[in-house]
Amino acid sequence: MKHILLTASTIMLTTAMLGISSVALSDDDNNRGQADHRYNDQPGYSDRQYDQTYRRAQQKRPGVAPVNNPQYVEECGSCHFAYQPGLLPARSWAKLMTGLDDHFGENAELPTEDGNLLLDYLLNNAADHSNFKRSVKIMKSLHPSEAPLRVSQTPYFLKKHDELTPNRVQDNPKVGSLSRCEACHTEANRGSFSESEILIPNFGPWEESEKEEKRSKYRQR
């Protein structure tokens, strides 16, 4: 009788574990499927390449800590990409949050309580309070007195994007500005900005796009 009960329990436990695994795989496949539509019309980017990029991104620690504040996503992400706090130092976030009445030409003022809550979140998770690799590099690139108001104004950012040509960004109708991180960085929402995850609209993967750019310059000589 004990043997029968043990066997039954084992079957139930195994079934439960398989069920959990199936759900996990299903959720992962769903996430992949939800993002697939971004790549359907991209030249040179096959399903296999996307699958490799997606799996690789999920397995490693992102460059900056992901946003984990729903209120921040709702208030700020509704108008533009919800930049991770680790992309700027605390002094920059403080200046930004105290000037919301003229936020790059727009009035983005918040009720005092909401503003204070978001400010606390940004300050506590800013680049100078983070040990994520890109946050550390951003801080190393800044002079202690610098407090840029734009992520795209940090020396680290400028250095990482200095090879981009206008036809890939400003003149690209699907990008338009370097401030639109999510347009090319396929894992930007989770704080990952690796070159292997870059997909430039109308041009394809960054590595292939870069090679083609070099070939084009060579042909023009």
C-alpha cells in the first residue's frame, strides 16, 4: 500500500513539474511570438537569427538594471521610451524632475506626491548608484560636474554611436533620432544594449549593416 501511494505521489509530482515546464516554455514562446512582428520586414534577418538573438539576450545580465516601477512606465513611458535610471547620474535626474514644466518643450508636470515618488525611484537607481556594467561606464565617461539632461549627451553614448550614419538614424523614417533606443535595440526594454542585439529598421542587423557600409565606402574610392 505504501508503495502504491509513493508511486502515485511520484506521478503527481512529475506531472506537476512537467506542467510547470510546459507553462514556462509556452510563456517564452509567447514572448518571442509577440516580438516577432518587428522583424518580419527586415532584410537579412532570418527567423533563426532572431531566435539566436532572443535566446542569448534572455540568458545574460543586461547592461543596465531594467525598469521595475510600473508608475514610471505609465507616466514617462506613455510619451517616449522609459529610459532606465541607470543611464544617467542622479544629478541629471534631479535636474530633469525639477524642470518638468518645460520638459524639452512640453509641460510634463506631475502632482507633487507622484513626482516625489518617481524622483526617489530615479535617484536610488541612477547610474552612480548602480553596479551594472554600462551604468559604471557611463559614470566613468562623465566629469563630476557634468549633469546631462539627455541620455544621448553622455560621452559614453556618443562614443558608442559615433559610427552611425544619418541614413541609418536621422534620415531613416523608422528611427528618426538617437533618442529612440527601442527602434534599433531589440532588447532595450530589459536594459540590454549589446551590438549583437541591434537591428536597424530598413538595414538589418548592425554587424551586417556595418560590413555593408564599409564595402560601400570601399567601392566609392
